[in-house]
Amino acid sequence: MRDAVPLAELTTLRVGGPAVLAECTSTESLVATVRALDAAGIPVLLVAGGSNLLIADSGFAGVAVRIATTGVRIGADSVVAEAGANWDAVVAATVEAGFGGLECLSGIPGSAGATPVQNVGAYGVEVAALLRRVRLLDRASGEIRWAEPAELGFGYRTSVLKHSDAAMVLEVEFALRADGSSAPLGYRELAAALGADEGESRPAALVRAEVLRLRAGKGMVLDSGDHDTWSAGSFFTNPVIPDSRVDEVRAAIATHVGADVAVPTWAVAGGVKFSAGWLIERAGFAKGFPGADAPARLSTKHTLALTNRGAATAADIAALAREVREGVAERFRVHLEPEPVTVGLTL
């Protein structure tokens, strides 16, 4: 273990104070370390890719366990990845091996083990639709077992694993398409870029390349030289407004933006999903807000990303998040939910 390691070094937002760090490069050492810390009553913070964490400037009063397991095994119709494996590297490996299925999730930063926790999704595809099973450590009983997707309570960008210390992901298994074709294209922007209709498939390698191009244009592919990528990706989830409140929200939008403006929405069970990025921008928060001198700013490419311009603190990021959330709530009566897990601070 190492003392006083800045956790900013382990997160894509590059903020976060110090903690004791234990790095585990095998599943066996990971399980043994977490079991020992739990038995001793020592608080544990699990960190892998660090792409969905906002850690306080005061750090973490316990042990940060770095999940650095990287094994990937590709079989006849599936891939099994250890929890610490770089997610985009997993996707790339499957495509290079001639398989399809995961290509729409290309370029997403973070680890394989985090994908079911967040029910990661992009370009019309969610982990919930692709996951075959997940290997978990039950931290109360010490049992290790494979769990089926039906047990994980998947929802939009969430699962029973999120905001809970009850279980730790050790491995994930995803079904693959052996013919090398992509999952059916379910996102209009991507389908149009590929010259396809929604619901059609294309070669997985072609779809992966286009997804990476689209993500890079929005500052959503990690690049140490581009501060627009010093972020946690999309900071807020797209809000799902229940049917009982949809007219109220549409009326607020009409009042402030205009009755004839096209509002990007998607019908979902029990309500309507609105675009968080669209609401943020129409609430007065433009790309690059609040300005060139601010240490924390909205991305200059995508209003849904809150970024560290090089010297931001966690407090700076949190303050910007609060300002944006309160502005959207005041103007449109919509409460935005943060997607990152916060440690040692609240929004």
C-alpha cells in the first residue's frame, strides 16, 4: 500500500484529494484485499478506470483499492473481461477478432467492470441488452458467484450495483455476434452517418470507426492534450419526465424558448425522455460556460460534459454542476440527475 496518493491521478476529471492506495493486479489479490479491509472495518473506495467519479478535494479517509485486473478471453460467441480491463480495449479486441455486438459502445472511457454498474449505453445500445452474466463478490457473505442480468435491476444508466457497496464486480461476460455484423442500428445520427436505415446492421469495424469519429467530435474520447476530455463524460442523465408532468415541462419550454421549437424527446415507458444537453443549452449555458478564465467549464464541444481546464478542483466542478442544475430547474422545472458517483461531497 502507498500513503497519500492523489486520487486525481486515477480519475478522468483529474480532481480528488489523497488516500491510501492498494493496487490489485489479479482477481485473487483483489478479493483478498477487499475481504481483509472489510473484516477490519476499514472504508474502501473501489477505483478502476476512474471515468465516473467525482472525489472531494479532501480525498478519501480509508483505502482506495485500484482494480488493475486486465484479462480478456474471447470465445466462440462471447467475451469475458476482468473488471479492471480497459473497456474500449475490450471492444477493440472483439472487433479485431471478427466479432460484432459491442461496437456502438466504442470509445467509452473506464473499465469493463463498471459497465453493468452504470448500465453504460451509447448510440442506441445499452449494456443490459448485451450482458450475458457478471461475476460478483458478495462483500457481506464472501460468496463469489455469477449473476444473471435479470438479477441486476437494470434501468436507464443504473443498476442495483450502483450506489451500493454490497457487491463487487470481478468479471463480465458479453454475448457477441459471430458473423462480425453490428448490433441493429438504433440511433438516427449513427445510422445516417453510415448510410443505413435504423434497424439495419453494418460491419462492426465500420460502425466502430464511425462511433469513434462521432465521439471525438464531441470531446468524448480521452485525449490528454484536450481539456474537453478532462471530464466524466455526460455529467447528467437525460431526464425522464412522467406522463403526468410532460405538459407542464412542454409549457415551460414554450414560454422560454418558443412554442414552435422542435424539442428532442423519446417516448419511454411511463413518460418522455428529454435531452439534458438541449435543456442545458436552452437554459442559457452555452458551450464553454462560464468563460475562458474559469477553471471548470462546460465542454466547448458538448454542453453535457463538465470539464477541468487544467487547474480545477472538485469544488469547482461541483459548483458548476449545481449552477447548471439549478438553472435548468428554474427555467424548465426539470431536475437533472448527475451520472458520476460522488465521494466525500454532495451536489
